[in-house]
Amino acid sequence: MSGWLVTGGAGYIGAHVVRALRDQGLEPVVIDDLSTGRTQFVPAGVPFVQGTILDTDLVAATLSEHGCDGVIHVAGYKYAGVSVQRPLHTYEQNVTGTASVLAAMERAGVSKLVFSSSAAVYGTPATDIVTEDSPNHPESPYGESKLVAEWLIRDLVRARDGFRGVCLRYFNVVGSATDEVFDASPHNLFPLVIEALLDGRTPRINGDDYPTADGTCVRDYVHVGDLATSHVAAALALASGRELRPAYNLGSGDGLSVRQIMDAMARVTGIAFTPEIAPRRPGDPARIVADGSAAAADLDWRMRYSVDEMVSSAWSARKASGPSA
């Protein structure tokens, strides 16, 4: 068995990656500063180091102490809207943080990296389906910081013989593959709707006059379990020496509308509601989805869950966490 360090492994996505690694017989190690992560998300028996990825010495020592073969770098500041108000913080976490992880890897002699990037690197594309070859025009400090981190990884791959890295880009991550982990983000659609329903409030749709089939925005919604599976597939591919693209989209290829999500929430929870319609948010494109065919070919990427199953898994995990989650 071989060990992989998961940065941000106490978070919603990272904790799913940890479980997926373990399911493949690999030995995950977690480092997390708990700014958004939760210790209870880390499975019993998985080594956990509380600390920031900005501490290069700590990351290098963790890699060496646990004999890690690679890193799955999930830690980062992911709130695109808030990043506009906090650009320096966003760059520190996502750019300086990635540089610190790369420096620690060099110091520890670790040469394989899977980077959790974002489809925010594309900005608002000219086409409504983005491929890996679509131009990069990020429109927030968050998207910019993820793209710069990708450049750092690209440049290190060029500069260091034997160093290999792959970047995974995706939009909206939803659902849960275990009731032990749920999405607690105050900014993501699924937890916003679920918390509203639990509190007896009416969920809100921002704009219903877009040029889409039902007037609401269409986006990729990908299940976190599928996402974790492909992160581990990327790690295994790097470990085997298989050639990979520099970046892959983990996308649905067709997307779901906000109203489709709301309808599924009502069906699955049994709570009938009519969403409030609020004005459009500035800068929200009508439709953006990503083509996942390259990842399907190379990284075991598949959409294994229906929209109702995505909602059901998210609802179940959140309810299992108790009323004060």
C-alpha cells in the first residue's frame, strides 16, 4: 500500500477523497487547518495533522514522516463571490498555498500531484459547453487564483524531471456518499435550499427569465462521490506512470437547471414549496456545463447519480448530522 497526503482532507470534498483512497487500499493522510473542515469528517484511524498548507515545513515533515507517494491537493479558499471582497486572502490560500505544497513536495522528494482546480478558470465562455481547450478567462479572484496555481504546477512539471501533476476542473459539487460527511457551505445551492427547508423558510431562485428551457440558470451538478472516485483514479494513473492530460473537466455534458434542483428538493424531502423569485445576480451566465468525455476515457469519470439521488444523499447526510450542524 502507498500513502497519499490529502490537503483539506477534513472538508466536504477532501473527506470524500480520503474515503475513496481507503476504499482502493491506499493509505490517506490528512492535513487541514479546520477553517472550514471538521475533525469528525476524518475517519477513525486516518492520520490527521492540524495545520495550514502555508507552513511549508509542516507539510514537508508530514510527507516525510508518513512516507507519502503523492499529494491530492484539495485545500483552498473556494468562494468565488466572496473572493471579490477578499482577493489577498484568496491568493494567499490558493496561490501561495499551492506554492508551499509544491516546495514541500520537492523537499520531501514527492513527485505526484492531483490538483483540485475549478471550472471557474473558464469564466463566461463563448460556448455553453466548455472543453479542456476552451479559453481561460476567469472573472473572479477565485478563478484567477486557481488558474495561477495550475500554471505553477505546469511550470514545475516542465522544470523537474519526473514530477507529474494533473488538474481536475469542475463546477458545482453536491450530494454525499456517506452520512458521515455533508456540505456545510453557506454559499452552495444544495445546503442553502436544505437549510431553508429545515428552518421553515422558502428557498430562492435568482432570476427566472434566462434563455433556457425553464428560464433558470443551467449548470453542472456533479456528485461528490463520483468526483472523489476520479481524484483517486488520477492518483492511481500518476502512480502507474500512465500519460495524462495536464487538465480534465469533470462535467455532466448537459447540466441541470436551478428549477430542476428545486423540483427535486420538493419531491425528495416531501416538503411542498414554491420558490421565491429574486432578481438575477450580476454576471450569472444562462448556461455553462463542461464536457467530461476526456475524463470519462482516462479517469473513470461517470455521472452515476440521478438528480433525485443527488438530493436524497445530501438530505440524508445533513439530517444525520443533527439540528445544530
